[in-house]
Amino acid sequence: MKARWLLALTASVFAAASAHADSITTTYPDLEKFTYSEKASKIYFGFGLSPIAVVGNKLGLSIDLFQVHYIKGAYDFEILSATFGSAFGSSVGSEQFFLLRTVPKFRILKNVSIGPLIGVEFVSYANVTEQLNKYVTLNNDLFAQPFTFTSTGLIYGGAISETLELGKSNLIKINEFVYQETYSYLGTNNGWTYYFNNQPSLNTDPSPIKPSTVFMLNISLLY
């Protein structure tokens, strides 16, 4: 009982002291600069959505599963983001992509920053199957087992961001990303080529699965 009474008394004293301090700074606002306030964090976490994504001549959308940002002064760095999305409208079906990107931006205006974009992308076409093929001798090629066509490559481009404050500690970012895909679509770097067994037209015209220039309009919430 004594411990509970002591805790209740302590809480009441602190509440009264806090209320008294608030009333003093309200009456004498010049004293506010001498009061302690927690410094704002320079690291932000967040998530985002790209309701508009243009992948070559295909439309799509994507979601940022997580984001990590460093924001201080002229620095507006998107340290790492993980994005999953799809692009539709291809003659061979939709394209799924997962990418990791970093965007070291710098402020050019109070709420506007610009910088390069680099990263790595994993691409998959669910409706396209391929077999790795290697020429050995005439009529004696080597074929691997068929798999869904997937590929990996670097991406590079640029970004412009507009930053809006949301409350005291949250931010909304409107980003415009443009980047170039570079994944391999003809074969591997060790001499194997792709043979598309369920989409034979790709063996003569692989343009529907070629890397594209990508534009994304992205909206992110940081906290």
C-alpha cells in the first residue's frame, strides 16, 4: 500500500510540475529556448506506392515494402528501398519485378531534391518458359530443364522528389523515378542461350521481353 501511495504521489508531483512549466512558457514565451526538446531523428522509415508505372509500352503498378532514408540539411538520401510490382499489356503476359534501389539525392530547393538512382532488379515472366541451350555439334545441342523465364540485372537512372511535412515528425514524398533495365534476355554470360519452348515467336523476335526504360510516379509516407 505504501509503495502504491508513493507512486501515485510521485506521478501527481510530476504532472503538476509539467503543467506549471507549460503555464510559465506560455506566459513567458522567451523561456522556451531554454527548455529541453528531443532532437528530430535524421533516419526515417517508410513505405510507398506507385499507382503509375510505365515499363516500356506496358502499364503497371508497384508497392515499396520498406524504405530507409537519411535526411539532414542538403542531404536527402534514400538509403535502401525494396519494391515489388507488375507490368501488364505484353503479348507474352505480365512482367513481375522486384528491385532494390538507392537514391542519393541533394536538395536544390527547400522541398525539392534530385539525384541518381542505382540498384538491382529481378524480373520474371510467369507465362514464358525457357530452356538453357548450348550448341555442341550439329544436331547435338545441350538442353537444360524448362523453367519460368527469370533474369537479373542492374538498373540506373535518376529521381526527383518533392517533400511535404505531415505533422511534427512525418513526411510525405512524391517521387518521379526514371531508370533503365539491363537484365539479360538472350542468354547467360557463360555461353548458354535461352530457348523459349512455349512462346516460340520469342526465339526469332524477343522484343516483348527486352529490358525497357521505366517511369514511376511514387508516393511515400515516412515516419
